Amino acid sequence: MSSSTPLSTTSVAAEDQGGGTAIITAIHPDIIQSHILNRLDGPTLASTACASAQLLSLCNDDCLWKDICNSTWPSTTDPRVRDAIAAFPSAHRSFYSDAFPALRHHQPCRETHQNRLPDTVELISAVDIYYEDKLIYSKILVTETLSAWFLSTPFRLELLDPKETVPTPLKFDDGTFIARAEERLRVSWILIDPVKRRAVNLASRKAVEARRHWLTDDIKLRYATVVEDGGGGLVQCAVVVTCGGKEHGEEVRVREVSMHVEEMEGKIVAGMDCLGILGAAMEGQRRRSDGKREKEIYEIFLRVKAGCRERKQRREKGLDMVCISTGILIFFAICIFLVWR
């Protein structure tokens, strides 16, 4: 898109100082939509809608937002996702405003979570994987949320089938492929609740962590968003991508893609609690996507997590000392009793 497009739209929306009539009224609405508005991206289209009442009406056309959503996330062309988006208050415009911005750190309290639990019937995952903004994989997952098995077991979604892999342009060369994968490989995991008519993108804009397995040479990229659990603690909504596959020669392949919600202690949250956390995330505030800020928040999460682990270890060590001391006292008490008997 040309950088001059937003400026052209702004100038069109400006008023003619001579006659006091807006220049935009002199242009036919069909021309505006077919030659100007359809060339804008989502943020620019949203900004343009604020210029005038007429532009607001033209920019709210669902066809414009549908094209933007489909080009941004090809998975939204799936009929199941399309039907779910159609039920949103403003269809594709509402979906875009939910899915494009990143989540803010703070979320509502747990009491609000519980009030929404019975409404969730299923969750639809619209997942797209990109390399340098070029789509390399897209898939839809539908997860039921009513069974006792889902509610009581750890919440974890697997995208790929057991023997399925996704080829990437990455190559095993001098070891720099890890840095290139962290910089260029991007994942979008949008979770949709068709009943509540809300959505949220749980993956961070860029990988917040990249690790290499010392034995297999596989690398794990983590795309995480940190939110509150509703009880004063923190959790991470993490999308983990595992890349490897030297058996395919020099080509790096995506071997696993999973999504889960993880507590501070490293445990994966069960489905029942996860519904509340995800429901609050969908209703929560959004902010402008910033990969650097997301990584900083994740690093803060890791420091808090390490502090909790140290405190837990100190408590466990203290309890161990108490148990040992109690055992010794009991032993000596029994010995003294036997001696004086």
C-alpha cells in the first residue's frame, strides 16, 4: 500500500475553505469505496472512519472489513469461521477489532469469569503460520467445552496431526537459523467463542523466547501473552512451535504447534479455569501490538515465576526441617521413656 494513501484520504476529507463545503461530498461514494477505501489496511481504515460521518458510513461496509480479515488471516475464509464472524455485532469489523490488537496485561476478576462459564459451548481456533509475512500453513480447530473430560483435564490444543510437518524456507546452516526463525517466523492463534461473539489473538506478535534442544537440535519458539488469572496471580497463554527435522536434509520443518495456558508454577490450567481466563481475555482491553513490549512483559513474568519458585523451595525446605526436628524430638522422647521405664 502506498504511504500516500492515508494522506490522500485526509485531504479528501478536508473542507473547502472557499465554499465551506466538504470536498468529500463531490466524490461519488462508489468511487471512494472502490478506489480508495479498499486499498487501506485495517488501522488506516479505522482512522479514516473518524474523519467524517460520511466516511464513517462508508468505512463500516462489511465487504471492506471482510477483505482485510481474509488477507490478514487466511483461516477466516473457512466456512465455520465465516459463520461465527457473521454473528458478531458488526461482523468482520468487530472481529478485526478483537483479533488485531494485543491484549492488555490486566484483566477482570475471577467473579466475572465464573458468571460467564455456562455460556461457552465450543471454541474455534483460527491458526495461521507465516514466514516473512508469507503464509506457510493455515488450519481451523473446533474444541467442545461441555464434557467433563475437557473441564477437568489440562487445557492443551494440538494443531498438527502426529505425523504432519510443515516445510519452511529455513535451512540448517551455521546455526544462525535460530535467530532467523525467532525474527521471521510468526504465528497467529485466534480463539473464537461463537456464542459470546468475541475473539482474541493469544499469540504474541513475535516469539518471546527461542530455545534449542541440546540433543535433537530442535528449536522451540514461544509466542506468549501474559494475563491475570483473576485471583491476583499471572498466567501465560502460550503458543509453542517446535521446529526441526534434519532427517529431511537441510530443510527446517515445523513439527509441533500447541497452545495452552500455564500457571506460575509451570502447571497447565484445567479446562474449567481456562474458560474463565479466556472469557475474561476476550472481554478485556486491547492495546497496540508491540513485539518488544510483549517480550518485556514475558521476561517480567519469568522473574516473578522464579521468585515464586524460590519462595516455594524455601517453604518446602522449612517444612522439611520442621519434620526432621519433630522426628528427632520424638525419637529422643521415646528413648528417654524406655530408659526411665
